[in-house]
Amino acid sequence: MRKKKTTIKDIANVLNISAAAVSKALHDDSRISEKTKKAVKQVAKNLNYQPNHLASALRSGKSNLVGVIVPRTNSNFFSSVIQNIEEVLNEKGYNIIITQSNESYKKECNNIDTLLYTQVDGIIASMANETVDLSYYEKVKSKGIPLILFDRGENDLNVDYIGINDYESSHSIVEHLVNNGCKRIAHIGGHKRTRIFNNRIRGYNDALKKYNLPLDNELLTESGLTIKDGREMMQQLLNLKERPDAVYVAGDYAALGALQVLNENNIKIPEEIALVGFGNEPFTDMVTPRISSVKQHSEEIGKQAALAFLKYNKDEVVNQSLNKIILNAELIVRDSSNKKALLN
């Protein structure tokens, strides 16, 4: 059977004092003698007393907890963002509660409800791929709880946002492939309904126009960017009558799936088909050939997201403008797309 939790009343009964006196002693109230404080804390330790943070938060209006919602935690990008959020907030006395949506809108809504019930002081989130209805995030705003979005976020919410310049990053990938002699460039993209992937598709399309390359619908696909998606989309591209000579993938896991299919079909990379991913996951530098990818500066995104939350503790926040921080990402060129290196 589940053991009953120790309460303040249990401590009071042992010491034959009031529950109010125990509460004050546990909070180092100056009106309680040092002798009583010491006795209360010793009994609390003996009885394995755990403070009810939810009740405390309800009384004080402050929990010193910040909720973090990510699509998944098994990504180096998101785990790095979380680590840097935590480091900054821990220094200021906050702890974080991490939840993941697994790209599910329903689970994301449940995460928000749980965090609100826990009385978090703020929420830092990156939206799920499925999320189109923003009403749950509007609910967070309506309660006056600070909401900061990173990587994936919607302009319609008008909240603090930290991310990279997805449009320019995408544009630079196509430019890199063109400079390496590629003329038929495919894009395995994310879903257009998600702002960052829409921006990456726009950057891809505009770069093709700039270099007078064909905008062929059969070269542009949308997916959830899983390894499985990368495999399926790459196979579709290989089945085309006229294959691409380069594939730009909007996520590294899908790029890994694409790489597997290319290797299984004995296609030379980058000689026959060049490949570029997005996210600079650690495995991109470990596979053969090493995958070119975009570094998203996850450390800085995490730090800036935490700092954006912390500004809400300052009195001047009422007159402070929203943070819209857009970082310039960096293309890391490796073997999978560096045709020029083969000529040297």
C-alpha cells in the first residue's frame, strides 16, 4: 500500500505545537526561536517530510518552476536547448519541468494543462508538427503566464521568440550545391503548416529562381522528417525518370534515412547525388560519408529563451518590447556535398 505523506500537522503533533508554528519554522520566520526551528527541521527530516510545492505555489503565486515543451528529447538540438535553459534558470533559483509532445497536438495540449495545473511561473516551448490550432497557447497567455517560443513558433501569438533565419539558411544550402555544380536539386521538407519548414521551402524555391534552376513539383516533398520518412522520400526521388543530382533535407534524421537508401543503392555521394541535412546532429560527423548540415546554435537559443523568461520578473517588463531574436545559422560543409574537394 502507498505510504501516507507526512504533513505539517504530523510534525506539530510530535512537538505539541501548532501547525502554524511549524510552517513558520520551516520558512525561517524570525518570530520563531532558533531552538524551535532546529527541532522542527529535525522532526521533518525524521518523518521524511516533503513540502507540498503546489499548495505553496497557490498560496504565494510563485512556484519557481518553468515548464519546457519540446517535440522530442532524443534530438541533440532539443537536449542542448534544454540543458542551456536549465543552466541559466538554475542560477536564478528556478527548476524546470520537461515535457515532450512527440509531434502530437493532443499530447502538447495535455502537457500545457499539466504545466498550468502545476502552477508553473512560465512556459518555454517549441511546437509540435501537428499543431495548427493555437487556442491552448492563447490560454497560457490569457492567464498572464509568460510564454516564450523557440525554433518553432507562430507569429500570430505575438510572444517572445528565439530561432534561426530558416529562409536564409535554406537559401545558402542551395547556393552551396549550385557552387558545387548541382543543377537538379530536390528538397525533402517538413510540413508547410509549420512556419520554420515553410520558410525553408521558400528559401529553397527562391534560390532555385535566382540561379534559373527548375522548380519541379516532383522534386519537392513534405514529411515528418523521421528516418523512415527520409528513406521513403529518397526512394521516391530515385524512382523518378530524371533523378536529382542533389538532395537538401530539412532535418538530419530524415537525411540519415536518405543516406541509407543512397548507400544501399550503391549511389556515389556526392559524385552522383550530393546530400545536405539540417540540425548538425552529432551522427552527421560519424557516418560515411559525413553529412553536410546546418548548425542551429542550440546553446545560444537555450540561453536567450531562459533570459526572455527572466525579464518577466522585472518591474519594467510592462513597458518592455517583445524579444524577437533571429540568429544566423552556419552551414557545415562535409563529404556528402563537397564535390569541389574531389577535384583537388
